[in-house]
Amino acid sequence: MEKHEHIQDVLSRLSKIEGHIRGIMKMLNEDQPCDLVLLQFSAVKSALSKASKILLEDHFEHCIMSKAKNKALRNELIEFKMTFDKFMA
């Protein structure tokens, strides 16, 4: 089975998120102001959301579209993805 196209990007983002989490833990241990810590939580949440979106896109292309051999089904899936993208924006 071939690897997903964007796994390395997701792994790289997760490594950065992991470092960010460690930074938050350090901030908490150092009694940093709550508003600054919460701002960092927001940054992690956004980074996780972006990594999830990349993996979801990869899943759609690699796991779903690659198996849809029927042209009508492929067109329906593409339309669904466009609607889904707008809904998730």
C-alpha cells in the first residue's frame, strides 16, 4: 500500500505542536498569566485543526477517490467535497 502524499507534512506539524504543548506546560509551571497560556492553547487548537484538514484531504484523495472508478460517482464525490469544504470553512 502506498503512503499518503502529505503524511510527512502532518508529522512535521505534530512535532511542532508537541513542542508547543511542552511550552505551555513550562508556562504553567512558571505561573505565567492565564491569558497568555490560553492564547497558546488557541494556537495549538488551530495547528491541530490545520493538521487534521491536511490528513482529511489526503484521506479523501487517497482512500476515497482512488477507489471510485465510476465517473458519475467521482463527480458526486467532488461536489460533496466542495460543499463540505465550504461548510467547514
